Amino acid sequence: MQLDLKERGGVSLLQLNGRLVDGHGDQELREAVDVLLDSGRTRIVVDLSGVSAIDSAGLGELVAAARRVARAGGALKALHPRERVVHVMNVARVLPLFEVFETEDQAVASFTTDA
């Protein structure tokens, strides 16, 4: 799993590329979100467009990350998940836990409308 971070308008955009599965991506996501939270960043968008596969460990880490961010007073939102990822999230009934956006502009703008 490759993770890239960029900032835009006070929002942290975390781009995931690869497999978000047990032992390959779940730990990296956890560490990346923890680093963001430790530095006071609580407005996070996770770009899932590059995620080719996700399993229960990956889903679990996404949900856990969203909860940690919420406890810190922020929000973790999802950006453009692939159809396969959306299907797995639906089957596991975790998709409703996330605000999902199709474009980066929409995801970033959603934080200003939340305020």
C-alpha cells in the first residue's frame, strides 16, 4: 500500500494506492491517521480511488480511523471509491458510516459547509 498526503484548504487528503487488506495497508492507514491526529489535523479525506482490494481488516481500520477522528472532534470522509470497494462496504454495511464524494472539490468543500 502506498500512501500520499497533501493539504488543501485546511483539509488533509490521504491518497491510498494498492490493497487495503490484512497485513498490507491496514497498519499503514492506522499510522497515517494517527500522525495526522497527533499533529492536530482532524479534517481528513481518504481517497479510495486507488484501492484495488479491501477486506474485513481494511474495512475495520477505515471504521476505526473514522471513530478516532470523530473523537478528536473532526471527520473522516471518503473520496471516489471504486465499484468493487463500494460493493464490499455495502455488504459489510459500513458504507452509511461515511460521507462519500465523487470529486476532491466536493469533499474539501464539505468541510466548510459543516462549520
